[in-house]
Amino acid sequence: MPTPAPRRSPASRALARAGAVAGALAMGILLAALALGLALDGPFAAFDAHDETR
């Protein structure tokens, strides 16, 4: 017969939740930075072409 999982303290549950929230926030920031980089890639293509002629 399997034993039940040990109960976690409120502090450890809060820490796990805070870690999950921090991870989700970091992923959101990285996704926004990626989207902004892709959105600005087109307008700055002319600058890249200009730099290659030097």
C-alpha cells in the first residue's frame, strides 16, 4: 500500500509558487524582447546594408 506524500510547509509552498511566478515573468519578458527584436528587424535592414558597403 503506497504511503501518502508528506505535507509541505506553507513556506515551501509559497517559495515554490514564487519560483513559478518568477519563471513565468522571466519567460514573458524574454518573449517580449524576442517579439520586439523581430518587429524591429525589418526597419533596421537598411542600416545593415549600409554598414556592409564600408
